[in-house]
Amino acid sequence: MFRISIRCLNNPGNVRFPYNSEIIRNWNHIPGSHPWLNTLMLAVGTRLRHACSVTSPRPTDLAESQVAQAAEMIAVSPRPVLIVGSQAMLNAAEIDKLAEALNSLGIPVFLAGMARGLLGRQHPLNMRHRRKKALKNADLVILAGMPCDFRLDYGRSFGSGTKILSVNRSKTDLRMNCRPDQAVLSNPFLFLCALAEDSASESADWQPWIQELNNNDKEREKFIAGSSEQTTEFINPLFLLKALNEELDDNSVIVADGGDFVGSAANILQPPGPLTWLDPGVFGTLGVGAGFALAAKLLRPQSETWLIYGDGAAGFSLQEFDTFVRHAAPVIAVIGNDAAWSQIARDQVELFDDDVATVLGRSDYHRVAEAFGGRGFLLDKAEDIGRVLQEARQAAAQGVPVLINALIGKTDFRKGSISV
């Protein structure tokens, strides 16, 4: 398996995620780490550094004519939209430069995947809702590290006359399901930074368009607020997530591992800044949560690390609470326990009238955390949310990993969402 992994890392096309060499360098100094694991981390780190150095396009790879052509397209567009994907976050050490570039460009932007949080909690250019409607009404869509996959309805989300500017490191993803008016094979980070230097912001001309998109956001937020007040069995998951969002401080890191509950979280939780949102990726590859949370807490020990689990996804890595305890990594995990694989059940039950293999139990996950030496809370009443979240934060501040087993009800908030 190790050799297979190394061969994959030798293929530059497989390195599509930010990595931090700090955890590689410091792994030997983590208490309780094992010699064989040290060797593995060192070997993987060496391969990662080599692969990433190969795949990161040099500044000279970006032709000035490509930037100039893009600037011309933007200058004549009255309704541009920018979508920034995880791929744009590869230059993690310079990520503030990317945020400054987006601000300078003045184009309304949707942040996808691990780009969430790039502009902070509240930014007038950061649109969080009604992306499909925005794309239908836009006359120019810039895809920066975002393939035209199922998230964009395989290109059907665009209006008939919409121009497309695609920037991607992958030749395949560059033209996936679309025919870009301009296709730039390059690092989206470098391209956007260069574009910001070349383009004189005309955001004042886009104010009516930006206001239209902001109004769309406000309408959706109003709908979410109303939905969060609906009565459900146990706790309304939207009400819980809105309360959790209020607890997040400016240094919080959010790790998402789940389907339906995490999908709702992506609509409600607001990452406080760049590189503060980690998720399972485009296909919802469940099981990454504990590993991501462990790394995040070890690299940013002063930050609160919140691990948002679906109850199905928690089954893949809940045993890592033993690791959290042994390595003194006081993560705060919140399990949205609705006793189901809800994202699958939504379509399956409606199409086949059969819930086979989608039903789970209201298990006592909090007792698992306690058995490993952590602190567990059972949260089954909405009126207890504030108290439990506060006590969880206090326990984590004292160095104890925490798990909140939140019993939640079912809503139609994500009805029609894609099941993968």
C-alpha cells in the first residue's frame, strides 16, 4: 500500500491538495509517535515536496497575453462571477495575497471547497447562496481551480450566452463539460494575483449586479432562519448549526466530515478566515475528519478545532478519540445524530420507497469518547445548546478532547441535493 501511495505521489496530477511541511518536519517530536510511522511520514513528505515543486507552475508559465485577454473580458462584462475552488489554495504560505487580489478585482465571488473562509466571515463580494441563479444571470463566469462537474450541473448552470474563462492546473479539468472562451492552464493562485495587478477595478460599475446577488443571499438567509425555527424531533439541525456559528471565534478551524449534516453546515457555518475550513472534498470522501482535525490542532494548538461529523461518517474514525487523548489534541467534535445516512435516504426512499441500508441507531457516541478518556455530552434539547457548547469549550481549553452527541431531527432543507 505504501508503494502504491508513493507511485501515486510521483504522478503530479494526483497532488491536488495543500500540504504543510511543518507537520512532516515536526512529526518525530510528537509524543508517542512510532518509528515506523516516522519513516513513513518522512518518505511521504519528501515525495510531496518533490511532487508539489514539479506541479507548481513557475511565474514564467503564465503569459502576459493571457492575463491581458482575461482583463479585457472582465472590463466589458456588466455581470461577472468568479468561482474559486480548493486548487487555488495551494500556495498556503501566501494565501493573504490571494485574498487581497480578490478584494482588488472587485468581482463577486463564490468560494468552494477549502477556499471557504478566504475572505473572512462577512465580505461584500463573498456570495454564499443561490449560486445556480447567479450563474444563469451572469454574462461572464471565471472558474479558478473549479472543474465544471456535477456541482455546476455539468455546465447546464450557465446561461446560453455566458462567456467562460477557465483557469486550472489540470488539462482535463480545464475543459471538463464546457468550451471556455479562454482556457488558461496555470496555477489559479498565480493567475488571479497577476490579474489583480493588471486590472483596474471597475467594481463601481458592478454595484447593481453585486446588490442583486447580495439580495439573493439575504433571501436565502431569511429562509434558513425560518427553517431553523421549525419544530422537529429532538433538535432542529439548522437551529443547532446557527447556535454553533455564534460560538466560533476568529481563530476557530472547522473540519467537516459527513453528508447531509455537513451539507447544512456548509450553508450556515462561516469560517473566520483563510485555511480554516477542511472538508472531505468534492465526492464527500468520508473518514477524513479525525485525521484532518488532529493535524489542524497540532499545527494550530491555540485555535479551537471543531470537527463536524455526520453520524454515519463518525463511524469511520470515532476511535481516533484515543489518538486525541494520547497526543493531547483537545478537538471538539459535534455529531449530528439523526440515526440515518440521510443524504442517501433522501433520494432512495423517494425513488424506491425503501430505506434499506440507510437506517442507523441513536447511538451513545458520547460514551465512546468518554471510554477513551475524553469528555462526552449528550445534547437532546434545544434549550441546552448554549450551556453544552460553553462547557465543551471550557473542557477543550483544559486540554480534554470533547464529543457532543447532538440528537437532531429531519428537515426538508436539503431536499433534492445530490447523493454521491
